[in-house]
Amino acid sequence: MTRPAPIPSLPLAGTRALVRAAAGLRAAFVAIDEARRVRRTIRMLQGLSDHALHDIGVARGEIEAVARGRSGHPRRRN
């Protein structure tokens, strides 16, 4: 019976580079996901009537700040 070929190990510097690259990719995907969430929230709030916005305590001019979480306005997370 033959033994399988050993898996070559990466030098430590190569491993660190791969870890940094993976972390960078993850950060990029997280940023893309957040941008999509913000755009979706903005579209949803812009679709509401002024009356509905008033009912939830948001002025039309605050929509982007609320969607980005910068207004201090309490909002729910799914």
C-alpha cells in the first residue's frame, strides 16, 4: 500500500498573507452587505407616506441618516 503524498506546508509569511487576504475579503463582503441593507432601508422609507413617516418619528430629510444609523433614532434590527 502506498502512502499519500504529504501536503506541502506554506512558509509562515505566506500563511500570514493568506490570513490578511481572507480578512480583507471578509471585510469587503461585510461592507457590501451593509451597503445593500442601507439602500434597501432607504428605498423602503422613501416609499412611505409623510404621514407614515411621522407616525414612526422620522422626517423625510432624516431617511438617509436613519438608514445609516447616524441619527440617534432608535431602530429595530431583524
